Amino acid sequence: MNRIYFQSSKMMKFTKLIFLLPICLSLLGKTAYSQTINWASLQGEHRHIVNVHAGFDYAFNYGVAYSYQLHSQMPILLNLDFSKPVGEKILDDFKTKIGGQARLYQINNFQFSASLYGIYRRYENPLARLQNFGSEMSGVVGYYRPKWFVAGEFGFDKANVTRFKHSSMFRENFPAVKDGWYEPATGGNFRYGLQAGYSLKSNDIILKFGQVITQDFKTKPTLPFYGELSYNFKIRE
């Protein structure tokens, strides 16, 4: 009798995993990408930068961002970003992030920058609603000129803790399921790729693309590629 119960319990957990796997993969697919800057065209009086962007990252998405350049010897930007996938319901799925980036090192036209962000993501489907707090760090090294640049990027996006709110449909199949915050972390993704841009006065047009791989370096998301087209408008103080 105990053995039958144990096997039934294992089957229930396995079935629950199958139900939740698409949700977790969708959440992890919403990778965060730092705002791209042409450091050679950025001037000290460019205190405010407005950004709009659209691209593909597990799904087609679009968003807006704002950056403020600090009064400091080293170029440092504080960033706030909001993005969401294409869809009818505006606030079902979205991602917000806050953080900053800085140009850390320069040798002639070669420059290295790094960024760090805190992330809040929300994802909902008929089975559950997920709220996630995560983090992202990345580094970029490239060749920068006032009118153009090309660079390589490498980053890591981590889903640190996730709150599950299961729907009534899900509870019909798993009445003992518990809502709440789940740890350990849902997972993380590494990304690597290229970025390039053209700058003219206070405007930047930027294209970037690359590949995503999960943190175990063994598996990839269903569509392991990302791409983004963005536009920066720099406002002088």
C-alpha cells in the first residue's frame, strides 16, 4: 500500500512538472539586456537618454528606457527599463529593471564597459501567474568611434526567486498545490553576441544579435537566439 502511494506521489510531482515547465521556460526566456551606448559619441552634457527598442527574445517584444548620466569622471549611467512581449493584454507579461552601467577602461578606441541590474518580471497563462525577482550582469568590449562602433557582449541573467499563484484550472488537477515563493532560483541564462551602431549628433541606431544558453552550458532554450533594434535620443543638460 505504501509503495503504491509513493509511486502515485512521484507521478503527481512529475505531472505537475510537465504542466509548469512551459511557464518556467517562458519566464526564463524574458532575458534582460542592458541599454547599448556608443561611448565615443556620449558627451558629458548628455545627461538624459531616452531609448525605444524592439526585438526577439523567446517572443517578439518592445519597450522604452531612460538613462541619466551622473556627474562623474568615469562615464556612469543609471537606467530604468520597461518592456513586454507583443500581445493584447498590456500587463499580463512584462519586465522592469533598474540599475546602471559604466565605461570602466579605455585604450585608444577600444573600450570596456560593464552593467548590473535588478529585475522584476511577471508572466501569466491559464495555469499560473509568476512573479520573479532576478539580476543581470554583463560586459561589453569593442571598438568605438564618434559615428559608429562594433562590440562583443557577454552576460548572465539569473531568476533568483519566483512566486507562483496557481489558477483554479490548475488546482482542479492538483488540489494540494501551494502558492508562494519558491527557491532555489528558477534558473539562469548566459548570452553572447555582437552589437553595432551608427551615431549622428544626438541620435544612435543600434542593432544587436546573439545566442542564449542555459547556466549548465548543456541545454538551450527552444529558440536560442536574440536580436534587437533600438534607438537612443540624447538630451543635453
